[in-house]
Amino acid sequence: MKKSFYFLIFSICILASSCTMMVKGIAKLVVKNYNDYTSTHISDIQIVDLNGKHQTFGSLYNGKTVYLYVWKDKKLSEQQEKAYLLLKERFAKYPDVVFTKLCIGSDSTSNTNRLVNNTSSADFRNILNISDPAPFIIGKDGAILSYKGPKPEDKIIVDYVLYQAMNGEDGTKSAKRFIRGINGNSQFKSDKLIEWYTNHFGKAPEGKLSMSLSSTN
């Protein structure tokens, strides 16, 4: 309930183009839990891959930064799926970033990886409390760098957090840096962020940035 309330205020402030400090404060509340489980590693969890073969997460994605969408019963909407594919396209130029989905429910018909319900997944299952599909960012060593992290629809910030995860940085740290780097006119005040944006999107930022940020229950 509290997160929903914060997000409502956040949305109102964005629409009003005012109360910049309040917007930043609420945005930091949204991202503060991204690093809740950075000490949890999932390399050893057993999954059934698309070919029906049992493998460990680490063997499939060794040395890769993984944007992992976890779902139980409720799948991605058409709009969410479109945003997911666009994010995937933007990161196609980075060979050490991969995108995948993981079903933790009983659905065995979907064309996606499924989590095996055994002792290897016990710790991971214990921290999964999701009703809607939730994105996680997994580091190259198997650590959870972003727990219920930024969604594909979260314009710009999801790109930055995922990009920084390639260097092993947790989502809270990178997201807060991004938030601090925005001025009252919704523009970058950091030269490093301008350089990152230009290199990543292939063009320099112009005018007010189109940004969004949401939370996952």
C-alpha cells in the first residue's frame, strides 16, 4: 500500500512538472530495495531449459549479465512484452548481456525456462514474493544485482541500471546516481550521464528527458 501511495505522488509530481526534490525523494524510495539480495547467488539453481533439459543457471549464463523476467501465473501483457523486446533490441550490441524469462509456477506449456522445485532453488524461492511478473538483474557471478528491478517500460533508467550491471554494480547504487544526475528541468546535469546516453542511444539528449519509474509488488 505504501509503495502504491508513493508511486501515485510520484506520478502527480511528474505531471505537474514541479516539486523536483519530492520527485527525487520518492524515486529513491522506489529503487532502495533493488539491492536487498545482492548476497544471494542463483548460479546453482536447477532449471528446465527450452529443450526440456535440466541445467544450472550458471552453466547456461556463465559470465553473462542476465535480465531475468520471473513470472508465476500472470504473464506479461502485450504492452509489457513489446517494451521487453525493445529493451532487448537496444542491448543487442552488448554480447555479455542476455535476456530470458523464468516460470516459477506450474505452467509447463510455455516456451520459456522453468524453475525446478528442489533444494537448489529453495533460497531463491524463499525471497520470491511476486503476484505480477517481476524483473531481476543477475550479475556475471550469479549474484542478484537488482531485486524486482526496473521494468522495460521504465524509460532510460532501466537502460542505465542494466548497463552498469555489466560492471557488477547493484541496481540501487546505479539508480540513485542516475536520479541525482537529473536537474529540475528534467535534463542531465552530469557530463558522464550525457556521454553514456549518447553512446548507448546513438544520439545526444535533446530537451527534456522522457523518463518513467514504477515499482513491482
